[in-house]
Amino acid sequence: MSVRSSEPGFPAAETDLQLGSEHADGVVDLLGMLAYAALSSFFRLSDAAAVAASLPDKIALADMAAAEYGHFRRLVQRLEELDADPQAAMQPFVPALDAFHARTRPADWLEELVKAYVGDGVSADFYRTVADLLDPQTQALVNEVLAGMDHSEFVIARVREAIIADPPVAGRLVLWARRLVGEAFGQVQRIATEREPLARLLGGGDSSQPGKISRMLARLTDAHSGRMAALGLGRPERRGSASDAATRPFRAVRSRAKGRRPSG
């Protein structure tokens, strides 16, 4: 299937978005990654809802899980519109995303809530960042998904209640949130080194410019720092330190990936 685009500055060819083109392959990679991320979040939030201590918490988490499954179905639908196999599109990202969740298993209820909050917020920021790189139909889907992603009030209320009851818990949750972001961005960086179509899309059409992806992740890190302040978990970090945190791991991963490439 081809998708017509006349958007100025659109990085695909001037006429159609067609499966097999460089830009279309990048879009399929992106949609596959986002679809499996949404499906994984659905599983995790469903499990959290089942063991929540109160009925209001069960309902709030079930609503979040249902929203993630809705996002998953819409992303799958878009892949099908592009004549892409949704399972094949998701499969390359299963190991990295499963590894992220295996490495970030919450130790308690509060960590589960912060993980949901961080995941929701970083995902929303990522959607906003990549929206301008997409064809109009996929961009419309991104905006539709964004409209249903704000579940912050429930988590903010619960975490602030916990901090008031036990102030020292704030320090532990700050470290937990930083670890979540570091692990998530580390996986994105590794995926970008392994999936050239996705790297090309995120790099604005040039997969050989890792600095563009690093700067994108630095902006996401800054937004996360502000979100933590809203949650009551400390002041935002300085922009310089956020940029360093997002950029340094990518340079190391990219260097290792280049070292593995055969010459010629």
C-alpha cells in the first residue's frame, strides 16, 4: 500500500510512502517497536491492577492497561495498512524490550507506580519528538495515541501521599526513576545501532549522524527531569548533565557497533 504525502520537508520521496523504501522501512521499524512496547505495558499494568490493594487503584491501573492495549491495536492496524506483517515488525524488538522489563522489575508498589508514570511520560515525549518525522497518516495516529496517554494524576497523588507519610522514600524513588530512564534510553540506543532503517528515520534521514539521536534523547531526559519535579521527587537536573547522560552511552554503543562491522 502507498500513502500519498505532499507535506513540505517530508523526508520520504515526494510522492508516496511505499513499503520497501528507506523511509517506509524506518516507519515500519518504529511502529513495530512502539507496538510491542504498548503490548508489554498492557501485560505489566494488567498484572499490577490485579494485585492493587484498593478498588480505586485497581480501576485506575486497569484503565491504564486498557489504554495501552488500545494503542497496541491502533499501531497494529497502521502496520497492516502499510502491508507490513505486524508480528514480523515487532519481533526484532522483543529481546531488547523484554530485557528492559527484566532489568527493571519493581521491588514494591511505589516502584511499580513510578515505572508506570515514567513509562507513560517518556513514551508521550518520544511520540511528540518523532511525530514530525512521519507521513501524515502515521502522524495522525501518533496524535491520536497521545490524546489518551495522560494518566499522571493518579500516580502523582499516590506517590505524594507516600512521601508525606515517609519522606526518606523520595530518595529511593528518585534513584529508581533515573535507573528506569537510563535503562530505557540504553535499549533505544542499542536498537538504533542494530536497525539502520530506524536509525535513519530518527536521524532525520541520515543513519550516520548519531549526534541527532543523542540530542533527541537529551531533550527527552530534560523533560523527564521536569516531570520528576512535578511528582515531588527533587528539582530538575541541569541541562548539561541531562545531555551528558543521554549522549555518553550512545557514543560508546555506536563505537562498539562500528567495531563489529565488516569492512567494505
